[in-house]
Amino acid sequence: MQPRPQTLAQVAARAESLEHFGRELADWLHIVRALSSRPALARSIAEAPTRLANRFREGALADAMLAAYADLLAERTRTASPTWCFESERISPEPWFAVNTPRARLLALRDTPPAFKRRNLFSPAPDLPIRLRRGRPAVPAEQKRAKNAERQRRFQQRRRELVREMIQHSR
């Protein structure tokens, strides 16, 4: 089983169809939900994804979606949007609505964030679950264990050296 994509570039690299793209994008959103620092979120959108317009029929829509999410994430984290998301090829050639009823479409026209409107995509509430925390970013348990093991190794080494010195001075 392949791990979830960590970046939008990985989402694009794995996508083979619009349906597959949607699943990969949803997996990336799960990863974004766990990130809590601006630098980590910025890394997830920094690399330009490969163009999908030539890979499958609805690829231009997927390209626009990637750019919209990158722009929206940068806006919400108050960081600079990556330059790749402003390429003219990353705009949907046809208006796309996430909803179908006429009333819902009117609401989507009104409530869609500018990052999506600029790319001809209309969705009243795109899913982008971010929670920035003050202070240091959360550290994975695996990294904490490795750091603690290294600290313990240094402590034990200092103790051995101290015992050696004490033995030499007592002679």
C-alpha cells in the first residue's frame, strides 16, 4: 500500500484519471489536516505539479483544482502563493460547479473563495482543514524517540568518562 501524498506534486504524479485524482487529493487533505506549521504547509504546495491536461481528458480541470488549493492554502496561512499556481494553463477552460441545482449554483457564485473563482471553479465551501498552532510545530513520536535515545547515549558517555577520571585520580 502506497503512503498518502505529502505534496500536491505527488498528487499530480499519481493521478491517472479524474476519479483517481479526486482520491489522491482527498488523501493529501488528510495529510494537511495533521500539519500545524506554516513551513510544513508551504512545503506541501511549493513544488510545481506536473500538468495533467495531457494525461487524461479532464486533466485541465485537475490542473486548475491543484492551483486553486495551493493558492487558497497560501492565503489562509498568510504566506506567498507559489508562482506555478498563476500559470494561465492552470485555469479551467469551462466553468465547473461542485453543485448542480440552480439555487446552489447561485450560492456557489457568491460564496466561492477568490482562489477558486480565479480558476473558473465554483464551490461554496472547498474543504481545506488547516489548524495552525502557536509555538513549535508538533514533532512525530518517532522523531522524539530518536532524539531521546541520542540524548541518553551522550549522558551515558559522559558518565563513563567521569567514572574513568575518578578511577585514574584515586590511583
